[in-house]
Amino acid sequence: MKIQNMIGVVLILAGGACIFSAQRIALRVSEGVNQVNTAQNQVDSSQKIFALNPVTKQLGQPLTQSAQERIDHAHEQIEKYSLLAKKIRMIGIFLLGVGLGILVWSYKKFRIRKHPRKN
């Protein structure tokens, strides 16, 4: 196997691995989104319960504030990892395309040398 073919195959494998990794990250992010949405709904319902009375509102604020801060931090993490997944997916598609291009170019170059066209 020629070096060009090996490089093409390695790039295709690397691109496939990047796309697979990006898909796994996106799956984990979507699971995290579901968990954060559930937690946000629970915090919202707790805030509504505590908001019924001014006294309970003062008591409930510190309880829900820490949970809300963690939810806000989780939203930042979700944005960070979804962007990372998109970048890895784009890199994977690029590597896959370059690897396929190298293989096709190498094959055509080989066929032209082996069987030159007759005029």
C-alpha cells in the first residue's frame, strides 16, 4: 500500500472517530439539557410556593438561589460542550473529505499511469 493511500485511510479513520465523538458529546449534552430543564421546573415551582407570602418569600429565596446558580452554571456548560461538539463534527467532516479526496486522487493517478489513454 502506498503512503498516499495509508494517509488517506488514516484521515478517513480520524474523521470517522471525530464524528463519532461529536455524536457522543451531543448525546450527553441533550441528556444534560433534559436534567437542567427538570431542575429548572422544580426551582420555579418552589419559588411560586414560597412567593405566596412575604415571610415565606424571604425564607425561600436563599434555598432556591443556590439551586438557580447551579442551573445557570449548567447552562454555560451546555453551551460550551455543544459548541465543542459542533467544532469536532466539522473537523471530522473535513478530515473525512480530505481522506476520501486523497484516496480518489491516488487511485486516478495510479490508473492513468498503469493504463495511459490512447489518442
